[in-house]
Amino acid sequence: MNEETRNKNGIGNEQKKSPGEKPAERKKIILSGIQPTGIFTLGNYIGAIRNWGVMQEEYHCAYFIADLHSLTVRQEPAALRKQSLEAFALLLACGIDPDKSLVFIQSHVHNHAELSWILSCNSSFGALSRMTQFKDKAARHADNVNAGLFTYPALMAADILLYQPDYVPVGEDQRQHLEFTRDIVEHFNGIYGNVFRMPEAYIPKAGARVMSLQDPAKKMSKSDPNPNAYISILDEPNVIINKFRRAVTDSETEVCFREGKDGINNLMTIYSVITGRSLDQIERDFAGKGYGDFKAEVGSAVAEKLRPIREDFARFMQDKEWLAQQYRRGAEKAAEISARTLAKVKKKVGLLMP
Ligand code: ATP
Ligand code: LTN
């Protein structure tokens, strides 16, 4: 890697200083990932990806498609391959710029799987058994409760710790996995010295848990069997508007944010994040109007916000060669950066270096 590239995507690089100069403030490192289990939803966008593009202006950022994680649930091979490419193109369409951030596909960088094994050997069975995502997914896929589904948090910890990030921007559902990663850091550093930097979850205040449009007690999820439950970020405007029109709310009429009004609270949160208006302002703007008017307004605002993403995605998907160049370039840099942490870990745990 030449010096210019190193500074552009210098995840984990210490900045050089001349003798006598005060150490420059280290630019913080951000890392996050998303599974290619389908087209991203408005939940993924609001809870996570929306912040990723913004952060790349200020931090060193690394974002990746977590395809190895998707194997914990049975996938159709051709569909997974197609979805991985689409997910990569979607990240770029959501504003992640491969000239500013490190963007890659997890399985292209074998260091993730390798560190995952070492961290599995430092993960307690009891802690893994308490993961709510494991319990949920094991119940939903009772015919395929595999070892990977169980050790998933150790792979996620490896993804994170290889790049020594300061912050990990995710939605609320990933908080427990982040805590698990932090426990590994404490345990591992306690035994082997200061190997890993302690990462912190970065969870947005509003929209950390966008709920299903059909069952506001459940989170919006891209693998929901009912497509009316989620907004896909590639849905056409008329589809988006119709899904919001049919969103499940309560039997009242007043647009206000109150305990117990989960459906309307969810729509107000979405509208607030998308338009930048506060909940109070929204209550004032819709005073005297019914749910029908409000739902129509949320639908159009979301459709307008997602329009450029849909257009950029279509454009990127037309140039597969360019996309391949981007993910190869990302994998090459990611491999080089992550190899440094992996080598340090191998030495610390006592593996004989080749
Ligand atoms: P799956 O349905 O396959 O489990 P998912 O839609 O839950 O997928 P993930 O790939 O697990 O999506 O998550 C990607 C990112 O989006 C994570 O940071 C996660 O916390 C965030 N996220 C997922 N669903 C929501 C949601 N409903 N609200 C807010 N953030 C979300
Ligand atoms: N487990 C996450 C995806 C994921 C991730 C990561 C997020 C895999 N590795 C590392 C942040 C950092 C999910 O299902 N949302």
C-alpha cells in the first residue's frame, strides 16, 4: 500500500509527527456490517446506514457485507451471490463512497474467519446461550439450529476487533452483540495484555428500532415473510405510499406520540427522522387532521427520500465490472489492515509464527 492510499483509508494507522511536535488527535475509527439477506429496509436505513455516509466525512470508516453471517440461516446459493452484489451496490447507493471509506465483502477477507476461531475459544457457552438473537432465530429455524448460529457473536466480534474501531454504528437489536464483544475485549486483554481497543456501540436516539408496519410490536425486518410489513429501500413510490396507507395503527384519530400507541409512534418516528422535524412539531402540524392524511404524508416523504438511492442503485448495477473493481480494492486493503491485528493476536496466544 502506498503512503497516499494509506492516509485515505488509514484505519488504525498512527499519524506521523515530527520531533518535538505534540501528538495530533487521532482520527476515530468506525466499523459496521450488514447481512445480504435481502434488499435493505427502511429500518436498516434509519437505524444504521443513514449514519454511515455522514460519518465518513469525519472518521476513518470501514463497512462490509456480512455474507458469512448469512450462512447461519439456510440460503439458496445463487440468490445469496446475487444479493451480496446487490447489497454492495446498495451501500454505495446509500452514499458510502469507496474513495473515502473502506468497503468490502466479509468472505473476501479470510482473517475474519481465522480470528473468529480464536475468539470462539475465548467465548463462554453460557454467554452465547443468553443471546436473544440466537434464541429468536433458533425458534424460527428449528430445523436448522447449527453451530454457526450459536457462535455468530464470536464472528461479529472478530469483524469488529480486527479493525480496532472506536465506534460501531448499529440498530438497537445489535446492542447485546456489542456488549458480548466488549466482554471478549476485557477478558482477552486481561489475559494477554493490551491487544484490542474497546469498541463502543453508536446507536441513534431516534429510529434505533423501526417497527413492522403490520405488527408494531415486532421490529421491521428484511426477512419478514409479509412484504407489507417493511419498506424496501428499492420499493417504487406508489408501493411505499400504499404500504404506509395500510400500516396498522390504533382506533383513535389524533396524531400524537403516546405510550401504547405503537403503530402511530413508529410512523411519527420515521417521519421525524426523514424530515428532521421534532415530534412536537409533527403533532402541531397535524393537529385536527386524521391518520389518513398523516399516513399519506409519511408515504410521500419516505418515497421522495429513497428516490435518489433507487436511481443510483440501478445505475451502479449496470456496471458490474466497476462494482467488482470496488470490492476487490476494498478486500485488498481490508486484508492488509486486518492482518496486523491477527498477527498480533496469534503471537499473543502462543501460535508459532510461520
Ligand atoms: P434479517 O431480517 O436478515 O435478520 P435485518 O433486517 O434484521 O436482517 P441486519 O442485517 O441484521 O438486518 O441489520 C443491519 C443493520 O440494521 C444493523 O445495524 C441492525 O441493528 C439495523 N437494523 C435492522 N433492523 C432494524 C430496525 N427495524 N430498526 C432499526 N435498525 C435496524
Ligand atoms: N450481526 C449484524 C451484522 C454484523 C455486524 C458486524 C454489525 C456482522 N458483523 C460487525 C456491526 C459490526 C446484524 O445482523 N445486523
